[in-house]
Amino acid sequence: MTLRIKIIISFLFYVGVCFSQQVSGVYKIADLLKRIDNKSDTIYIINFWATWCVPCVNELPEFDSFAMKHKNEKVKVLLVCLDFKEDLKLRVDPFLKKHTYKMECVLLDEINGNDFINQIDKKWSGAIPATFATKMNRNHTYFAEKKLNKTELESILSDFK
């Protein structure tokens, strides 16, 4: 293997480890909507969770396994953490580092749920865990306000294909 290939592989591994160990960004709702509401044929599966939510934490390994299985497809699993911004360095990043999830995670910096819940899905009461899936600028969507397993995630994905 050439030195150039070794360097590229090392860089890609480093990038993957960085995503698995900390939040990649702090978003406002407008940032999140801009990212997922586009004309891309990528299927976005967005999981809303918090470190203090036991059902949320319990389903994360299922999402991680699902994300790794479909990493070479046009499927993007995005974790959206609803912890407070001030808990990012002391609670959220250490949690992600401990569990070494490979999915990208962003923190949603919104205090009032009424400001963003209906912008995700009008059926959302605000309870978590919650999962929203979308494709092609919301031409096709899915929403669930419950804990999901890998079989359910596969079913959602097959419905989008």
C-alpha cells in the first residue's frame, strides 16, 4: 500500500472517529430544516433524543447498527440531541464518546418546543424518542413518536424505496 493511500485511510478513519465522539454542530431549527428539506434523493432518518431519556438511549444502538448497514446508500441517519446547549461538553459529548456511535449527531439549540415541534411534523406532541424520515423536500415523510427497533427502521426504509 502506498503512503498516499495510508494517509487517506488514516484521515477517513479519523473523521469517522470524530463524528462518533462528539456533536458535529449546534443547530437552530432553521439550520436543521435547511439541511433536510432539499431536493436530494437521500433519505433522511432523523432521531430526536436526549441523554436523560431512557427509551431514547436504549434505541440508539439499533439506529447505529442500521446506519452502518446502509452507510453506502443514499440514507443519512442523523441524531438530533435535545439536551440543553450548556450540557454539551459535560454530558452529551462524553455520552457519545463513551458509546462510540458512528452516526452524526447535532444538538438542537431551541428552548421552546412550540417554536420547532410543528415545523418537524404537526402530529408530534413533543414526546421523545421521536423519529422523522423524509425524502425529496418532504414529498414522502414518516413520523413516529415511540422507540423504534432495527426491523421497524428497515420497514421505514423499504417504504421509501
